[in-house]
Amino acid sequence: MIAVKKLVKRFGLKTVLRGLNFEVPEGEFVALLGPNGSGKTTFLRILASLSRPTLGEVCVAGYRLPIQASAVRRNLGVVSHLPLLYGDLTAEENLRFYGRMYGVLELSQRINEILELVGLTSRRRDLVRTFSRGMQQRLAIGRAILHDPEVLLFDEPHTGLDQDACDMLDRLLREVAGQGRTVVMTSHDLARVEDLASRFDVLSRGVISASASCSTFTVRRWQADMDRPQTTDHRPSSIVHRRSSGFLNAIGAIVWKDLAAELRSRELLSAMLVFALLVILIFNFALELDPLTRRVATPGILWATFAFAGTLGLNRSMAVEKDRGCLDGLLLAPVDRSAIYFGKTLSNLAFMLIVEVVVLPVYSVLYNTNLFNPGLIVVILLGSVGYVAVGTLLSSMAVQTRTRDVLLPILLFPVVIPILIAAVKASSGFLQGLALTEVMPYINLLIVYDVIFTAVAYMVFDYVVEE
Amino acid sequence: MKPQPIILKVLNVISVLLFLAALGMVFLYAPLEATMNYVQKIFYFHIANAWVGMLGFIAAAVAGVVYLIKHDQKWDIIELAAVEISLVFFLIAIAAGSIWARPSWGAYWTWEPRLTTAAILEMVYISYLLLRQGIDDPDRRARFSAVYTLVGAISIPITFMSIRLFRTIHPVVIGTNSAASQGSFDMTSKMLATMFFALFTFSVIFVNLFWHRIRLGQLAQQVEQLKLEELQ
């Protein structure tokens, strides 16, 4: 079920895995032991298709990595020490989102079964951020088996749990593993996994240095199997029907998830709106706006406001994905990477447009300027599209850096200034009532920028999220 | 540590000799321009620096694309070398342009579109260096840098195009001059010869420095390798 030959993984000059060989037959539960820094997580990330091998062959569920990554992801469930769940969605909404990403049919019925299995039916409508760590991990297991995968990867799932929560998690792990699935679990604690696994491999200095079978395992598992009601199906849950999650369906799921989480928390929109209004107020003091200055300065003030507020939104939108490891959750779904990019871009565009819809009438009232001009609306739409197209790409990069708090505006502004200049010029043209022929060059410029930045971002997004 | 290759040593000498010759041509061979006098001499350095600055930024974008295809760290070293050197050349071009602008336009700096886009271009590559500083993992650093170089490279044609897209006072020395441009002048054949010689000289200096910087990058990589071997 899993076959790894001569796997090498290098990070720059540092070699983490050095010709590792590893094999797991179907239905076996293997514990991968090793001290911190031995390469367990790196190895599991390669098996999970989150990281590319430098050299060697990796085959999971009958498919080769990285060539058949999408097929591997369809047959794979991953639980790490981070739950990969959205805190501002309920347990049910989280499962619904991932179900849509995996193309699970009869999703409501499947969600009910999963919630029952992990013992969270009564908490299905509670936000995940209100859950204890143990409950989050149980729901994370539910998320991992939602699409009924053949292979499960557990990366130190006990991290941060107390004894009771660990025991409860072990019972759940035993149950999901006992349904004929192939399981690999990493741990640095032998005592923790000795009741679960049938084989123990030790990873040291980038290779499997020792391997042993657990004699007691077979007896215990046999006893457990005898106690369980016998069924003809090796997985007692109903057969999960899946279709491949379409491109548009995945985009729709991401937009739905972002809007649902934001409409509940309102953290991002509130911050963007308050910041936008503050910028407008500060410009009022800075420029002492008399009617003449106001007419000239309005397009610049508006676009400075949108750009600053937009940066806040982009930063927060991607930070949410990094929180609780959700970006990995997205990347584990068997959908094209560009669907993730377009989904995030559309969400960010929606947030930016909402802020603009609020800012425009407020500005009109505060400065007694009529901004309800169809031409201006078109310019705002085109400018915003270009801004979020490149902004989503760069925020995906910025959020993965050490200096994530400050880096996004520094990366973004020099690149989007051409868009802002064209947008300001075009807005100014419409507000001053210039002929359309005089404004059209800037509109054309905006369209060209939008197309170029969207195309470039689409082409390189893979490189930003892969390892 | 490997000594410098012979060709590089020869190139060092050629670069110095060419630079001295270019200085000679600028101050002794090229005629004095009628209205701007000696100030016009800086034009030869301005345009030569801008040329190699652009050359480096394009080289960086190409190296970035090759890195994304091949995932080979050597292309990351080449990309960084090109950006660092171009950043300095382009900064000199902007400073030289400002010195030229003072008598021509009456100000060291105007917010004229090409100057503004040139400043933006500098900012893109300063941001590039800040991006690199914020990432510890060498693979990720190289990937993100390559992507950002590619996105930033879109700004390079904008700098060239801006002179056509917007009305400008920046002189178009080569090609059709706009009616609104100020500070332009008719080039004599000697001026033209000097300009092309300066372009050639700075191109050679660029190749020389580029080679040195790549070599430095490779040596730094070797030091890292030795440190890792010591630790392991």
C-alpha cells in the first residue's frame, strides 16, 4: 500500500532523508519512532504529497508521487498535531467544507456518521475555536476519514493532550485503523503507540535504522475484532460515494467557507472598514480639503484608502489559513492548486468590494462629493481585481515567512503601484467629466494589468505552496 | 578555496582599462554640448548604468524562471547576484540622472512617470532582498525569490513603456522625441561613438562583477556545507 525506495530529501544543503526505504502492506498499522529532528514529519509530509522528494520513488495507495499527487490525495487522510480546522466554523461546517473539497456525495448523511463516530454530535453547531484540544483532535480524525481514505497518516496526534484525552484519542485511532485501513503514525514516545501499532520502525539520521513487530498486537487486535459485531464490509460505516471535486466546486467551497467564517466573526471586515475610515479622516486633516483640492485629491485618497485597507484584509485572510494548519488542509484536498488560488482571490475580492461599497457613500456624505458614477464603479472593480490577483499571491508568500507581520505591504505596493496609478488616473477622468476617449487608455491599461497579473499568479501559485 | 580563474583575472584588468578608456573618451574625445556644457558628460554614465541595471534585472528574471523549472540552487545564486549588482547600477543611474536633471529641468527630482517607475523598480528589488531576509529555509527562499523576481520583472517593461504611455519631459535620446520632452540634444557622431563605447565598457564591468558575485555566492554555499558537515 505504501512503498518508498531510496528516498532522499534535501532542504538546501541540509540532507534530512538519506536513501530511506520503507514499505507498509495493506491494512497494517506502523509506528514510526524517532527523536525530534530525525525527519519523521518531513517523511510524512512527503507521503502526504505536501513536500516533493528530492530523489527516490514514493508510491502511496498504488499511485506515484509527485506525478499522481491528486489520486494519492483522494485516497489519503492526514491528522497532524495541528487540527487543520477553521476556528470560526462549526464542527459541521468544517466537515461540510472538506466534504465539498473531496467531492463526497450524500454529504449530510456522512457528516452525521462521522460526528457520531467521534462523539461530537451534540457539539455539531459549536464553533471549533470553543472546543478543547482533545475535541479538536477527535474532529480532526473525523475530517481525515470523511472521504473514506485507504491510507491514514498520523503525525504525533497526541501532542498537547492530557491523559484522558490521549486515551480517548487512542480508542478512536484503534477504531478507525481497525477498519482495514493502512496507517502510519509518527511518535517519539514508544509507550504511547505500543498498544496501537503492529510494527515499529525507528527513523534515525534519515534512514530506517531498526524495525520490529509487536507480538502482542495481533492477539489484542484479534480480541478486539472478536468483540466487534461481524460485518461483511471491512469498513462498518456506509460506503462513501465520491466524485472528483470539480474546479468550480472547489472554488465555490473556498469562497463559501471564507464568507461563512467572516460573516460570523466579522474580524476582517471590521478591521478593514475601521482602517479605511481612519485613512479618510487623516487625509482630511493632512490636506485641509477645500472644494478645489477635494476634487483633485479624491481619486488619490480613495485608492490610498482601498490599498491600505486591502492589505489588512489580504494579510488576515491568509493568516487564517496558516492558523491551525488549515493551508495544509487545503493542499491535501484532491483539487488543482489554481482552484485554491482562485477561491482565495474571489474571497479577498468580495471582502474588498464590501469595504468599497461602504466607503463610497460615507466619503460622498463626509466630503459632499458625488461618487455614484458608473465609470468610477467600473474602474474600482477593475483596480480591485488586479490588486487582489497579485495581493493573494504575495500574501500566500508573506504568510510563510518569518517577517510575516510586516512583509506584505513591502512586497505588494511596489508591484501594484502601476495598477494604482492607472486606477487613480481613470477615476480622476470620470470624476472630472472627461470624455471617454481620454479615460480609455487607463481603462485599457487596467485590463491589461489585470490579465497579466492574474495569468502570472495562476502560473506560479504552485511554486508558492509546494515544498 | 579555488583561486580566481585566469579568464576572470584577465577580465579584471580589461574592465579597469576599458573604464579608463571610457573616461578618456567622455572627457577628451566627445565634444562639449553647446547648451549644457560639462553637465551633459554625465549622460554617458547615466545611460550606461541604466542599461546594465536593466540587463541585470532581466538576467535575474530569467534565472528565476530557470530555477522554478530546474530547482537547482545555482540559479538562485545567479539570480541574487544579478539583483544585487543591478540594484547598485540602477541607483547610480538614478543619481546621475538627477545631477543631469538639475540644469535641464531645474530640479534634481521630478515626479515624472519614468523617474517614478525607475524608483518603483528599485523598491521592487529592495523588497526582494527583504523577502529573502525573512525566510530561513533555502529552498523556500529560492522559490519565493524566483516568483517575486518574475512578478517584479513586469515592472521593467513598464519603465520603458511609461515614456510612451504618459506625457513626459524625460528626453528620448534614442528614437523619436516627444514634443513635451526637455533636455534633449542632437548627438554628433563622436558623441554617439562615446555612448556606445560607454555601453560596451559598463557591460564588461557588469559581467566582471556578476562573475565575482556568483563566485562569492558559491563560496558562501561551500562554507555552509562545511558547517553542516561539522554539525553532522
